[in-house]
Amino acid sequence: MVIAPPRRSVATEQPVKLGVTGLRIRYGDQTALEGVTLDVHEHEIFGIIGPANAGKTSFLKAINRMDMFNTDMHVEGQITFNGLDTRKVRNVYGLRRRIGVVFPLPVGLPLSVYDNVALSPRLRGEKHKAELDVIVERCLRRAALWDEVKDRLDTLGSMLSGGQQQRLTIARALSQDPELLMLDEFSIAVDPVTTMRIEDVLKELRQEVTIILVTNLVQQARRLADRTAFFLDGRCVEVGVTEDLFTGEVHDQRTRDYVEGRFG
Amino acid sequence: MFEATQLNRRNETTQKLFRLALGGMTGLLILPVILILGTLIWKGAPVISFEFLFTGPTKGMTAGGIFPALLGTILLVLVALLASVPLGVAAAIYLSEYAPDNWFTRAINLAIINLAGVPSIVHALFGVGAFVIFFKFGTSILAASLTLAIMTLPVVIVATRESLQAVPEAFREACWNMGATRWQTIRRVVLPNAITGILTGVILEVSRTAGETAPIMFTGAAFFLPLLPQSVFDQTMALSLHLFVVSTQVPNMPEQLPYGVALVLISLVLLMNSLSIALRMYLRGKKKW
């Protein structure tokens, strides 16, 4: 069922950041995703589209080794990050720190805006106020939130509006200095204007980090992603240059149907 | 167009009847509370004075104050808290945040629920066997407090576990994804948001501990002591037992004195409960998500 994608992307000259081979994820006896083999290259935005229940979120969880926190979740196959097998990484916490995650619903932790962004640096042992100030400002600026919150850094993160919280979440993810940023349907709870602002942020971030963008908006993938994978019913149906998916150069009829909005 | 049909009218009548019946039941429920409090205040209040609270009993307990008993109850509660809060909170954190969901942890949970259902007199006998005799604490504050602690452990564990579980899972996942360990997540995100519920549980435990009689009767509370306790290995008087004693065991007791003791005891408990309600309201006002 797995289709070897034609490797002719703009980004594929870059080294492989994340390599996935024969990935299978199951919860108990229930297979959530199987037969996924793909590479994500440095500095690319890699889109993942597909309807609900396709296994997109499980895919992200497997990359971040979240199966450690869920005894029910089993991951088979190989995932490499910077060429290292994530199953064999001794310091999973270090691995997760290099991978920033943004969730569908914004999670403003019930801490102040400042503490939300400073949490990750503090977790890795940064204590100097001056250093933290710099990190907090830089990350909030990069997430296009600084101007709106700079005068009220001590309000609770959970009190911000939905769109602001989502940008706060992105700022928090950036405070980890991630090499890979994974966004899971970030625009679900965000208004269109904020969505466009975040998309602009992502386009800039591409210079520095690799981005995996899971989205239920096909057009969003088209706007942002260099290459895109199509997940359907727990399988990876297609991986290809994003534009090809939209011009009809696909291997599977279902990809075309989905992209053109005939189902899902 | 909007005229009431016969069915509408009948439904309306039934609804009024039920509202009346349910409201009446609620009223009946409040009645004993008002009667108890009313009687206690009516008969007990004249006895209450500074001397009553802060001097010891005299003339075979038929006169004087209740200071040793009041102090004893406070001591018993404090020592019981010192034992049960760390233990209960730690166990609840483990059960809620670390333990996998398997037959073993389910058995532990069941055991905790059953512990809550054990009658207090059984706890008392356990306390005698374990603390007084086996650990050789003798009848002492320590033995009595530990017995109370064991008895109220389920309150602390259940309250703590529930307030931990009220913290949204998304907070934990966000933290884990940042590379935080479980403990870092608990300390920085989960506990700060669960602390209100935990405190409420602790205060409820206090009020329950203060009123218990059976568990301390054989393990450390004394009928009458001329001296105040000097250490946790001494016996002590306690309000609840003192109330039992002055109500039933002493001849020629002035009628108001037991009411005064009861009023002090119930005030102590109500004070604790209102503290817990106030705390909860204050913290709910600052609800963070």
C-alpha cells in the first residue's frame, strides 16, 4: 500500500531531519497508523493532510515518544531524528526539548505569560532573570505576540484570547530552541486573521527550523508546505511535492478526491 | 393559539406539586440542623466565658473550664495531620500521576474506599493493637493521633486525587512535550493548580478528626487529667470524650455544662468548615482556566 514518493522536492537536497521507516502505531489491538515511510528534510515545511481518524496526531505523538506516557500506545518501526534512532535515545527529555509541539486547542498554562514562555528554559536549568528576559522577549516577538502582551506579562496565559493563547503556545514551543516544530491543526480554534499571522510567522521560521504542519485545511497545506503527505484511515496514501497534489500528479485517486473536496 | 390545553394545565399542576414536595423535603432537612444549633446556643452560650475556655475543670469536673480538653483536641488533630497529610498526598499523587491502570492499582483504590467504610470503633481496636501495644507507644497522643490519621487517610487521598484529576490532561501533555519529566510537570503545573482542592480535603479531615470519639477512647484520650500533656507520649483529654464524660459519667453535673462543651466542639468544627468554604470561594474567584 505504501507508495514510494518521487524525490524531487525543492527541499530534498537538504539533509534528512526526520526519517520514518515502516512506522506502525497501535493502541491496544487497535491500529491507528501503519506502513508509514517518509523523510522530512531540514528547513522544509512538511504538510500532513487527511480527514479525522487518519492517524495524524498519533504520528506526531510517536515522533515525540509520547508513548512513554501512555501504556496503551505501541510504536513499531523506526523513527530517526538527526540520524539517531529515537527509540534508542537515552535522554528522551533532551529529544523532546529539540522538538516543539503546538496543539489543536491552545494550551495557555495557568501561569503568567512570562512564566509560560520561561517554563522550558527553567526546566533545563536557566535561572538568570536577565537571560530569561531575553528569551521571553525574543520568543514572543517571533510568535508575533510581543506587541500585544508586553505591558501585561504577568497576566495569566489562560486569560488571553484564543488566538493570543495559540501564539503564546508557539512562543513557548520556540523557547525550547527547537530544531523541529510540529503543529497539529493549529488553526482550529483561531480566527482567520490570526491564522494568517501565524502562517506568516511559520514562513519566517522555516529559515531556522524544520516544520511539520498537520492540517485539516487543504488550502493551508498548499499555501505553506513544500511537500505534503496524505493520511487516510491509518495509512499514508501519498507523499509528494505539495503542488503536484493539487495539479493532479498523484498516485492514488483518493488523494485527488480529497484534495478536490469530494470527501473528508 | 396559546390557550392552555387540559394536558398543559395538568402538567402545570403536577409540576407545582413536585416543587412543593421537593422544597418541603429540603426544609425538613434543615430543621434538625437549626434545632441542634439552636438548642446548643440557647443552653450552652451562657456557660461560655474566657474562664471556661482557658481553665481546667474543677470539683470533679462539675465546675471550671475545658482548657485541657480543648488543647488536647487541637494537639490530637495537629499530630494526626502531620502523619496523614504527607502520606495521603504522596499516595494520591502516585496513584493519580504515576501508577499504571492495572489490577493492582485498582485493588489499592478499592482498599482505600473500603478503609473509608470501616467503622471508627474498628479503627480504635486496630489502634490499640498496632500503636499502643505493638509499637509500644502506650495510650498516648501519638497512638491516638496515628489512629485518627489512619481513619482519615481516605479523605485526604480521595480529595487530593480528585483535585489532581481535575487538572486538564492537556496541561500535562504540553509540559511533557517540552521535555519535562513527570515530576517537573507535577511540581510546576499540576500541584499549583490542585492545591485548593487538596487544602479543602485537609480542612474537611480536620473537622472530622476533631469530632471523633471512639478511635481515641482506648488509644490516648483520658477521662480526667490534672496536668497538661508534656509530650506526645502522654495521654490527653479531648473535647469529644470530655463531652461524653460530662454528659453521662459524672453525677450532679450542672445542666448547662455539657451544652457548653458541645457548643465549643461544634463551633470548632463549623469554624473549620467555613474556613474551607471561604478558601474554596476565594480560590475559585482566582480560577485559572
